[in-house]
Amino acid sequence: MSAAQSSNGLLERIFHLSEYKTNPRKEILAGVTTFVTMAYILFVNPNILKDAGMPVNATFAATAISAAVATLIMGLYANYPIALAPGMGLNAFFTYAVVLGMGLSWQTALGAVFISGVVFFLMTVTRVREWIIEGVPQVLRLSIGVGIGLFIAFIGLKNAGIVVADQATFVKLGNMKDPGVLVAVFGLIVTGWLMAKKVKGGLLIGIFATTIVSMIFGVSPRPTGISSIISPTNPVAAVAPTFMQLDIWGALHYGLISILFAFTFVDLFDNIGTLLGVSRKAGLLDEKGNLPRAGKALMSDSIGTMFGSVMGTPTVTSYIESASGVAEGGRTGLTAVTVAVLFAISIVFAPLVGLIPGQATAPVLILVGVLMMSEIVHVKFDDFTEAFPAFMTVVMMPLTFSIAQGLAFGFMSYTIIKLVTGRHKENNPVTYTLTILFIIHFILSSGA
């Protein structure tokens, strides 16, 4: 037996390629495609976490390592073509709401992320996960993603300098003649064009194109040599400044119930939505529309979140960009394993993150927000008892600069409007329980 035949036999035993009517070449190509479409997170995540005071080289390494490990688990354990990485939205919540907004250290915030991963793990091995998923109204599931999209876009506009603070009106238009703002606008146009043309890796290409323009106009530093772009990196040394720096006791002592709820709850629905969406496109759902091995897939996420917080990055979650690999024919965990290997290799590009300015990643945040807005069309705006909680969820996330507060207003408005209009039967133990918890939280925090 040749080495190629032996390798194919091993892959068949692990991933059951013939059962899914695929082959190693197709799976590896799908993995490369998925990696290219989501590799932007390697540069966007450190740029967001930088505002929390975290070192960019270490968070780049932490992003790559946590994405590689979590995606590897998804591929080998759950056998799904789905990649994971630190989640957009939750990284912004981590930085701007928890660290900057509440004044906590990033170490304490990482402790909260770890605890949320443990909670998610326990929810996965019990019936609590199913109870919450089944009990949360569809309108709130839809609105959460839309609200996070607006929150991310608002941060992108702020980072670009297009929107700035104003004492009288809270926000106003920035200086559109500023070189940094013009570079960000250029990036938004170019990246938007790439996305409209459905260019694979459009977000990543946009980051690099904008970075080059920012260097030309002196907005960001130019590379001083090959070592400022790529260098042989010891992963252990690279991640050392953030490795094991999480403060779990500090998070428990502070009593971060609303933060833990936001991390866990958003991660739960982000994962469920992504898993079902990608799996539906791949034809991996059963005849009832359920996802086989859903517990294993969610387990990959919870372990990834705990591992990521130890490395030094916020919540790890499934990526909808995995759909690009599925479109290329990816059907098994071999696609995910390919992505994991590429994330591991990417660690050598850690020096490059120091050359990429906020103006280059801001357009990505804005356009990801655009992509997340699509679910709004499914909200029944002709029913005010549905439209009102959807509106409160969506608008309160960016206006309070907090995903947690948006969730709170969404649940409270849904439960109360259904109750006072005589449609209390549409409420359930989940909506009542969460609404009561949120009200208690507001009472206690107001009295603090």
C-alpha cells in the first residue's frame, strides 16, 4: 500500500469522507477558502483588544492559537466543517463595555470570559441549553444579531474618526479632511466593492490595501525590514504576556452577573445560529431540521472559550464565514482541521499586526455590521408586540455601548408588552425568569 493510499485510508476512518461524498482535495481547498475569508480576525481582534491595554503581538498569537485549537477540536471531535475564532461583537463588548466602560482590568475581564466558558460547558452537558434555546422568542433571537451588528458598526465608525464625541449632541461627524479619516473612507469603499463583487477574502484584502495606502500617506509606520512583517516565532514566548493572566477570583469577587450573562447568552445564540446556518447550507441537518452531534459542536465552542481566555483572548465562537468553505464543497471535519493548521502557521506573521492601523480595520467592523443586519427582514414589524422588543434590543446595544444592556431591554420589553396586551401565553418560564433577573440587576446596580 502506498503512502497516499494509507493517508487516504486514515482520513476516511477519521472523517468518513465517502459517507459525505467528498475527498481530501475538496476538503483542503474548502479549508483554505474558509481561512482566507476569516483571517481578518487575526488583525481586527488585536486592534480592538489594544484599546483594553493588551499587547498586540501577544493577542495576535492568542487569537491564532485559540482559533487553531478550538477549530481542531471541532474538526476531530464533532467532524463539522466549521471554524472557530474569537467572536466579533463580544471582543468589542469585552474592551469597550467591560474594561473601559466599567473600569475593570483586562485580567478580570478574561476571568469573566473563562467563567462564561465553564457555564456554557455545563449548559451543554445538561438540559439547560435546550431549555433556554426553546424558550427565547424568535424575534429576540433575530434582534440580538442585528443589535450586535449595529454595535460593531458604531465602533468601526468611531475608530475611523467618521463619528466623534460631542459634549452637546453626544456624537457628531468627524473631520472629513483628516488624513486618517480619508484613509478609512478609502478602505470602506475598496472593501465594500470587494464584498459586493463577492471576492474571496475581501475583508482581508481590504485591510492590506488600506494599510498600504495609510503607509503611503504617513498615517501608519512603514516596515523597516522583513522582520517587521514575518519572523520565526516561538508560540510560547509570543503569547507569554497574556498567557494565564486571567483573574478568575477577581471576576467572582466583583459579581459580574450581567457580564457573564452577556458573554454566555450571546455566545449560545451566535453558535446555534451559525451551526444551523452553515450546516443547512452543507445539507448536514437531519430530516427534522436538527443538527446531529450538536452537543459535540457546542462543546468545541465552550472548550475553545475557556482555552482562549487562558491564552489571552475573549470568547471563541463559530464563524459564519465557514459557509464560504461549505460553498467550495467542505462537508467534514477535515475542512476545519485545514483551517486549524493555517491558523497555527499564521503565528509567524505576528510582527505584521503592529503595522496595521485602526483605520484599516475600522472598515471591516462597519461592513461586518452590514452583514449582520440581514436578519432584520424576518422581524414582524406589522405586529407591535414584536416590533417594540426588536427595536429596543437593536437600538439599545449601540446607544448604551453594551450588548448586555440591549439584551436586558429586549427581554423586559418583550415580556411586559406581551403581558399588558393580553398575550401573556406567548411568554414562558424563560422570558419571565430572565426579565425578573434583569429587573433585579437594574435595581441593585442603581442602588450601588
